[in-house]
Amino acid sequence: MAYKREFERLEIEEDAIAIDESDQELGRVFRVSGGGFQIKPISEEAVSKLHPGERVAITVVEPASGVRNIFPVEVVYREGNSVGVKFVRSGP
């Protein structure tokens, strides 16, 4: 049986930047889907505080338009040059 993704991946036309809760840039957002997204870190140090299982709020900024959206996420993995997060519901 072939693996089928629960959510289709969406291509991002514009560079979108991930920002952490202390307003520090984490890196570029890519491979977005209905379940979450991946971050290509600007440096290992930038994402060193993100650990699998941890829940954080990440702000995604679209530089050209100035649009900012805050997403509650859970870190799924951090390996190589990628950090994967999934969307979580805030509150009960």
C-alpha cells in the first residue's frame, strides 16, 4: 500500500520567514501543508532551542506584503537543515 499524505503540500510563491516568540528569525518557511510546515534554518543556533515535542508559537511573516500570522505549533523533528512543525489547537 502506497503512503498517502493526509494534507497536500502547498508551494509558497513568496519568501515567508519564521520568527520565534522572542522575535528572533528562525529561517525560511517551506513545504507548507494543512498539517504544518518546515523551516529551513538561517543557522543551527537559530533553531537550537526548538526540541521535538515542544509547543511554541511561530510567527510567519511575508516580507513583501508585511502580513504576519501567528501559529501555535508542536516541533515534530529537527534534523539536518530542516525543522518540521505541526499545527496544534490552542486552548482546551
